[in-house]
Amino acid sequence: MAKTTTRPKLSGIAPPEPGLTPEAMLERARAMRPTLLAGQGRCEAEGRVPQDVNDALVKAGFYRIVQPRRFGGYEFDVPTFYRVMMEISRGCPETGWVLTLTAGHPMLLASFPERAQAEAYGADGEFRCPASFSPPGEARPVDGGYLISGGWVSASGIDIGTHFIGMAIAPPEKDGDPPSPIQMILDRDQFEIVDDWKVMGMQGTGSKQVRARDAFVPGYRTVASMGSVRGSQAIPTARLYDNPMYQGRIQPFLIGEAAAVAVGAARGALDLYEQSLKGKRSMFPPHLERGEDPEYQRHYGTALALIATAESALVRAGEEFMDYATEAASGGAAFDEGRELRLTLIEQQCVRLAWEAMEVIFRTAGTSASAKQGAAIGRIFRNMAVINTHPALQLDRTAVAAAKARFKTDS
């Protein structure tokens, strides 16, 4: 059995609060819920996370949950990340989406060369990096690196970003070879933001287009784009850290990001639903308060069961991610395609469960609570509907891939 090599301790940036614990971080997220809930309408109207809200997220340390401790992060585990992001999304799904899809991207940066990571984290570890890989840009080789041009859509949270990670296609090194897709890091002054995000929900995520033209990126700020796999295909910098969390397959972690937002949003809708059941009476005799009416109790219990199941399954998926990565790093079973697909299926199913709960809540809360303009339940419903359109969250596609992987033969 292979042994994990212990690297010498490297100097770097101290986290702002070295003694902060995962439990304290989660409690901070819970404490922010009233503020986030009250600010949902403002976030949607402004088309981005309000600056004062983002300042509070930064101060609380939420962007540093999975950031390497060497570079000023807390390096907590994946289950902690999911728990905190569900809690923030419970208060405001749009804020949760922006936070989650930027706070999780130190996991992407971990595969870049050490110099690139050191430059991105800078002197204080402030790193907020939206990413978009579609459509891929163009990478034109020049001395020392590439000139990058392109327009990447749906870069969630780009208004509050310090950097951007995108994908571009470089020409083949020799005739007959296929083009080479790469991922690269752009600094904030290397791209412009195009406000083209006009949608029925998730408007507050500010998922706008990023556009660059002939932006020079040194070769050490690029990595080969390997799809789902990270750390197992001859990328020595992926072993910069002893923590196996940074050596696992990236796809299930990224799908889990979106799942955390969906599940947290559904829990937030259930909170509002509970309030409405306490304040309204049924239309039919004996006109019980809805919270005491068996019909509405059944609706509430059904939604609660769906959401609680999704919460537990997602946290367990995060635990399995850590288990798989640890086992692979210690020379045990590989974190292979089968395990990747297993986690992805669970996470996508969590999104589906959250949507089923949302449908029950929206349908039975009543027109004034759900469909009236400005209604918070209606806003969450629209947000969830847009989340459901994300190509990466389509369970049917993953189900086919999992079946093919399970039944494939060597013949």
C-alpha cells in the first residue's frame, strides 16, 4: 500500500481567526438569516448581492471555508461547507448561490501551480473567484504563456469577484493532435463585465458575461482542463497540500455546491410556509387555523420530509467525498468514476427533492402568500425554477452515465 508523503510545513498567510471552529462558522450563518431574509427583495432588485451584505459575508469568513490554511483559509471539510451554504441559502437563495459558487472555488485553484496560487491569494488571502467554462475562449500561444480572448456567460457573482477562472482552447502542439482545452486565471483588471443576465429568477446572482480580449496569462496560471478528474493525471501541483480534500474529483463537489443552495432555499420556503399556516384559516368549515387543519398538516409534513431527507443526504455525500479522497490518497481504493457518479446522483436527487417540496409549498400556501407580486415564497419558487434549468443538475443524464459505467464490459 502506498504511503502519503508528509510535506514540510510551508510558510504563508495566517487565517484571520486561527481558532475559529466549524461549529462557530455554522452559528454565524444561522445568525445572518434574518438579515438575509429581509434583504431578498433588495438583492433581486439590484441584480447582485448588495455590497454591505457581501462585506458581512467576507467579515464572517465564509469565503475561506475550504480555502487552504496555508493561504489564509480555514480548510474546513466538505460537509461543513455544505451545511454553511444551506444555512445562508435558507436566508437568501441568490446570496447563497453567489457565496457558494465563489467560496467553493479554492478547490479549483488547488490544482494550479504554487506560484499561481500564491499570486491569486496575494498578501491577505482575499480570493473570490467566479468561474464559467462556456463557451470556451481562445488561447493564442505567445512567449511565456497565452493571449486569452472570449466571452464566458453566466459568471455568477462576478460583481464581487477578485478573479475569474475560465476555459479556453489552445491549438494542438503538433499536426494531427487535437486542440488543448485549458483553464486559466484572470485578474479583475483583465476582463470586463457585460450585464446580460435578465431572467425570471436568480436575478440577484448577477450571473453576467465575462469578456476578455488578448489578456496575457502566464503559462503557470493555466492547467490542462481534465473534465471531472483532478489530482490523478500528472499534475504535480495537486499534491501541494497534504489534505486529500484537494485531490478528489471536482465534479461532485461542484454539483454539491448547487445542491446546497437548492436545499437551503427549500428550507427557507418551508420557514415562510410555516408562518403562513399560523396566520391563516382554512376556507372550509370548521375554518381551523391552517396549522391545525389535517389537510395543511399533511402538506407541511410532506414538504418537511422531502427537505430533511435532502439535507441529510447532501451532508452524507460531503462525508463520502472526504472518505473517498482520504482512502485514495492513502493508497486504498481509487476515487474513480463510479464513486464520482454515485455522489453526483445523490446531489442531483437532493435538488429534485427540494423542488418537489417547493412545488407543494407554492401550490398550497395560497395566492397571496405565493403568487402575489413581491411574495417571498413566489420569489423562492422562481429562483428554484431557474436553478432547475442548470445543465449540470440534470439527473436523467447522470443516471444514464451511471448505468453505462456499471454495465460496461471490456469487450
